[in-house]
Amino acid sequence: MNLLLTLENGAPDSALDKHFGRAPYFMIVNMDNQEKTFLENDATKQSSGAGVAAGQTVIDLHVDVAVSGHFGPKAAQTLSAAKIKMLLLNDSCQTIEDVLSAYQQGTLIEQKA
């Protein structure tokens, strides 16, 4: 199962980014073996449509769950159509490890399209 987080940079100690489509980096965590992969979000280079483009990237990466602070309406429609669950960061999520812990504890709230 692949979990995606939105980050400010492509490093293990990166701060979280709260905007899905315009987040500079994505981190994918394989929850089965905890392997982490960092990827630049090329959708940030678009003048418009970044949320849809980022959503398509996430679909192509076979992500099951995406975690961010906010999913715009078009990004949410794209992800929802692909049956990718969208979870929202909460105030206790300050680090990558906080997010992974909150996910495992089931305390993140799901956003519906």
C-alpha cells in the first residue's frame, strides 16, 4: 500500500507542505516495507491546472492514499475518480513521522470530493 505526503523539499527531514497541487515535492511511503521515495512535483511548473496534473502524477505512481493540508476541487475530483483516498493533515502533524503515526492510528480525517 502506497501513501503519499506533500513536502516542501525532497529530504527525509522536510517540512510538510499543505497544498497538494503546488507542493514542490512528494514522498511516497510503501507501508508494507517502509521504503520512502522522494519525487519533485512537476505540476508546480504549470501556470494553471496544477491540481489535476499533480493528481494524474499520483495516479500514475499507483498511490492508494494521499495526505496533504488541502486538496483543491479539481484535484479532489481527479483523485476521487481514481479511488485514491484523500486524508487531511491535522494540527498534531508537524513532521513526516507525525503524519505516519497519525495515519497508523487512524486519526487523519478523510476529505471527500
